[in-house]
Amino acid sequence: MKNIFVGNLDFAATESSIRGLFEPYGNIERVNLITDRDTGRSRGFAFVEMTDPAEADRAIAALNGKELDGRALNINEARPKSEGGGGGRGGFGGGGGGRPSGGGGGGPRRREPRW
């Protein structure tokens, strides 16, 4: 099993359009189009799991840089998640925003993005 990162997708891309792109290269186990948690809109990237690593390598070589909907795709083997996740923010949780508690500050407090 090989997990493939598919980046620079058009926001209108669907799981079925991505599946159709990869099917000529071999058996696809799963397509996971990443969407925004709040809006449900595509975030412009996906992951494709292919059962045969050799077929996955052929798909990567053939499709990396190929244009889909006017955008050059960025396709490579997905890196495994780092320990603890956290999106590269140092693992210190969310938070303080740099204001003293109860400090007013003149306006609504900005919400941290969820990635």
C-alpha cells in the first residue's frame, strides 16, 4: 500500500475526478479529498491510496506536473504524519493570543484557524 499526496488541485475537484485520474495506473484503495471543516469546501489537496507500490510509483511519475483544470498538479509520495500531529506549531497547544486575560483590547478576539 502506498499513500500519494495530490496537491494544487482546483477547488472544484471531486473524489471521483481524482479517482478517474489515477485509475488508468492501477487499483485504488481510497481517495481522501481534504475539505475545510467549517465550510466543507475543498482545500486544494487530496490523498490517494494505491494497493500496489509499483503502480503507485508509475502514477506519480506520469501525473506529477500534469495539468488538470488549468493547474499543474503536485504529486508525490505522502510523508507519514509526524508524532503528535499539531501541524508544525511546536506542540504547545492553542491559545493565549498575547493579551492579558480580561483585557478588553477593543474588539472581538480572533479565532485560531483549525488545521
